[in-house]
Amino acid sequence: MSLLENKNILIMGVSNKWSIAWGIAKACSREGANLIFTYEGERTERSVKQLLSSEMPDAKLYKCNVTDDMDILRLFDDIKNDIGTLHGVVHSLAFAKKEELEGNFSETSRDGYLLAQNISSYSLVAVSRYAKNLMTEGGGIITLTYIGGERAVPNYNVMGVAKAALESAVRYLAAELGKNNIRVNSISAGPIKTISARGVSNFTNMLKQYEGKVPLGRTVTQEEVGNTAAFLLSDLSQAITGENIHVDAGYHILGL
Ligand code: NAD
Ligand code: IMJ
């Protein structure tokens, strides 16, 4: 069964083959979607171009740094001219200053707080504003979050507050865009070793502890998040909107 045949899906947040967005891209591609990718800028351009040329040579690629309104405007203008209609958007990006992902949360700077909100939360609002105009046949918007948006997880700090805002933005967007038959949902993924997790102190140890505690007794993979994303972007999830699905091997049900 091909869930996403003839659907044009925009994927934001691939920087290398370990990215969660790449797991989503592979699942969507397997289900027959036409994929459009964005990369952040010079830092990621080469690795994304290499990955696409070897694995998905037919996919389109545009630059979009989400802190730049002109980049977002240009992206959707280009997609409108080159492709036309969009059926899905994957928002899989986040950023905070490294020094604010450790130590005391109360030391978070105004600058660092606003930066984390800007890239990790506001960007979903800005992207949805332009995407909705191209989603004339309805469709799905999804974003990636983490349990640290719901609970105080050590060191997640300013990112936790940004994820809480992101999860709330999902509900407000879902409430507004339902009339356009656009569904907006998030996936709360368990910890996965990506570039964004690599810097986290003691991450490998954390994964080991996780395996010992969670109902399924293991961590989750990019592929498993990818399959849930394909479901949320497909007609199989037609009545689901404003939802946050935990793809975390059951961690969220525990009272540790
Ligand atoms: P990743 O580093 O592969 O992806 C993060 C992406 O954000 C990168 O591709 C980067 O280029 C992009 N990005 C950062 N700043 C940007 C900007 N200004 N403009 C455009 N793009 C920008 O790491 P990942 O783990 O795949 O993260 C993807 C999403 O998944 C993030 O929202 C993250 O919070 C979330 N998440 C990750 C985990 C985990 O354990 N890895 C768990 C739950 C949720
Ligand atoms: C990130 C920081 C602290 C604890 C963390 C994480 N835990 C997990 C993550 C327990 C699982 C990974 N995660 C869910 C993220 O959303 C990561 C976001 C992130 C990571 C970095 C590292 C490098 C950098 N800035 C970052 N900004 C956001 O400079």
C-alpha cells in the first residue's frame, strides 16, 4: 500500500543521514510521495546535496534559514512556481545556544531565550502561514517535539520552554486551519543519537538508562518516527489534528 502517492511533501530539517527528518523522508519516499527539501545554509549545504544526489536524485532542494522572513517567503514562492500544490510539511528543526543547554535554567539570557523561541517555535507559525496558501487540497503539517516540553528534563532548559510553546502553537494552528482541511500535529520522539543530541552531556549513558526503564525496553529509531510521520501525513489519520503522538517506547506513561 502506498500511503502518499501523488502527494507533494516539504521536509525541513535534514542536515545529514542521522537527522530525524531523513528518517521521515525515507518513509515518505517509500510511500510514494514527491519530496521537496530545505537546508539551513552553508553549514549544511554540502552534506544535504551529497545525500540527495546519491539517495533521492529527483527531489527538489531549496535554502531556507527560518530566522529570515525573506528566505521563508522566497521558499514558498519558488515552490508555488516550480511545483504548485503542497500536501504536507515536516518541520524538524530546533536550536538553542549550547551553553544554555546545561547549568541553571534561571541563568538563561534574554537573547538565548528569544533565539530558541525564534528558531524552534515561531518558525512553525511562519512556515504554516505561507504553506497554507499552497495546501489548497488540504493536508498535514507536522513538527518534532520532546518530553522536555511537558516535564523538567535535566539540561533541556530553554529548549523545554520552546517545545512547550511549539506544542501550544500546534493546537492554535490546528484550530485555525481545520477549516482548510489542514491537520497540524506533533510527534514527541524519545532520545535519538543525532547531531542535535550528540553534544548532550552523558547522552550515551542516558540512552542506556532509558532502555532499562521504558515499557518496550529499547530506544526508538529515525525509521520508527518516520513511519508515524507518514501516517500523520496520510489519509489514514484523517480525523487527527492538534495531537501530540509520543513515539518514545512508552516513556511518557511512567511516573519515575
Ligand atoms: P538534527 O541536528 O539532524 O536536525 C536539526 C535541524 O535543525 C538541522 O537540520 C539544522 O540544520 C536545522 N536548523 C537549525 N537552525 C536552523 C535555522 N535557523 N533554519 C533552518 N534550519 C535550522 O537533529 P534532530 O535530532 O534530527 O532534530 C530534529 C528535531 O527533532 C528537532 O526539533 C529536535 O528538537 C527534535 N527531537 C530530537 C530528539 C533527539 O533525541 N534527537 C528527540 C525529540 C525531538
Ligand atoms: C538536548 C539538550 C539537553 C538535553 C537533551 C537534549 N536531551 C535530549 C536532547 C535529554 C534527548 C536532544 N533534543 C531532544 C533536542 O531537541 C536538541 C536540541 C538542540 C541541540 C543542540 C546541540 C548543539 C547546539 N544547539 C542545540 N540546540 C538544540 O549548539
